[in-house]
Amino acid sequence: MSQRLRGTVIGCGFFAENHLNAWATIPNVELVAVCDLDPAKAESAKQRFGAGRAYTDAAAMLRETKPDFVDIATTVPSHRPLVELAASMKVPAIVQKPFGPTLADCEAMVKACAEAGVPLMVHENFRFQPPLRKIGKLIDQGLIGAPHFGRITFRTGHDIYAKQPYLATEERFAISDVGVHVLDMARFYFGEVASIACRTKRVNPKIRGEDSATMLVQHTGGAVSVVDVCYATPILPDPFPETLIEIDGDKGALRLEQGYRLRIGTRGGKPEYQELDPAPLPWAERPWHVVQESVLRIEEHWVDCLRRGVEPETSGADNLKTFAVVEAAYRSAETGETVHL
């Protein structure tokens, strides 16, 4: 594969702005085309981000531009047909989370890309948020010993429906939208999941799905984690879009507090504090800046993996494991029972 990569993006909506901004800043990546069902959105993205062409037909775009990769930043129902389209044209693909509507759809996408011999990565960007990544490195370095308990919390009262109104109509909401990220972080920190017990609530009567979920997760390595997500918490100051983290090990503990302040305690030592709030990128803005930087970091990871010919950390195959936990959480919520994976 040549040093300069020719990329395309399908979907030019709200969150895709972050994808487009990031692609425009990565060296030796050329955005050759963008695509959206709304021609005005596609044309606007083309003009603002220097893309070569604007399309409303994804198949025509891939056929005519023959890109090195496609970034699928669309809503969930379109993911499988677009990934399978890319696979049929031997185009490596990134797909936005949630990976697909069902586990069967996700497995079909992984199979299609494997049979076509092209890489597939899920845009599971929470793993690439600098403060959350830092915690993973500290755990790997053995700073707190073997982790045995964790609490990963994403609770907010932020009006996310204002810019993404479709979320209010989703039958599956909090777990599928942000819980998938937080469950993936539980896997990232503590390893694979053996079982999960989940309880959900719909606090906001104006939405269709659950907006609150609390999950008790048993990991195969012995650690236990509590994963807690809610879009109906009127807390002030609102931590959105921060993920707050507690991790206990046999030699110490980590606490990522609001404001991205990390408190480190080790047995017999004094508390240590690290400020992990990064300066916003030139195109980013608070409070989204850490999420926006994670988009850049995961796209850089994708480019690096393409050039080296290695599997991405958040490959489709890896994300099947996170998606299976999401499905198990919903089954637990429906039945009231612990679900074993």
C-alpha cells in the first residue's frame, strides 16, 4: 500500500463532522470523496474539508474513486449493507458504532470482510480518549497491582436529543448508544466478560427506549466491574461527556474524577494527582474536546494499521465480543436474570 492513502467518508451528519475534521489533519491522507443521501450535506462537506467529489450514491463513489478505505459514519440500519458493499469492492472499511442492529448482522459484516480479505474496524473511540488510555497504561505497568474491582460511570443530564433527535425514537437507547462504549472500556481494563446482570429504567417519558442502565459485570479473570450509564441525571456541574472511573487493585487504586483529574493511591504511599485534561485540538471545542481527540487518535491508529498490514485494536472481530455483552445486558434486563456469556 502506498504511503499516501486515499480515503472516502459515507455520512456527513452531526458526529461525522469530527471524522471529517480529523481526516483533514492526518498527514498523507487524501479525502478523495464524501457521500450523503442529502446532496447539500455532501456538497458542504466537500467544500469545507477539501474532498475531491461529493456523491449521494455510495456504490458509485466507491466504484469511481477506488479508494484505499471508506469511513462509514452513518446510522445503524445502514451499516451492514454499506460494509458488505465495501467488501464486495475490496475496500477496507471503518464503521461507526453501534456495529450493527443485531449480533447476526455484526457477524455477517466480519465474515464478508474476512472473505474479501480486507480490514474492518469499528469506530470504538472511547478506548482512544487520552485520559482513559492513560489509565490502561498505568494498569499494564502494574502501578496498582492486579485490578479486582472497577466502576465505570457515564451519567449526565445533557440534552443530547437537540442535535441527534433520532435517539429519542430508538427502542434500544442508553446501552446501545453509550453503554456499548463503557462496556468496551470494562473489557479493555479487566478482560473478557463471563456474566452480566443489568437493570434499566426509562426516566424521560418522552423517549422510547431506556435512558438509564446499571450493570454488574463478572470478568473471566476474576475482577468485578459496575458499569453505569444514564442520560437523565440532572447533576451540576454536568460532567458531560466525561467518563468517571474507579479501579481498585491489590496494590493501589485509581480515581478519574470530574475535570479529568486522576487520583492515584498506592499501599503505604501518599496520594498522587495527575491532570489529564488535554488542550483542545485547533478544530475542537469544550466540552467535546476529549471525544474529538479520540476520533483523531483512532483514525491515526487505522492509518497505521493499514500501512503496516496489521489488525486494528478495535477490529470487527474484537467488537463482536463487546456487542455480545450488549446483547447479554438487554437479555438480562428483559428477564431479570444474570446472563452468562
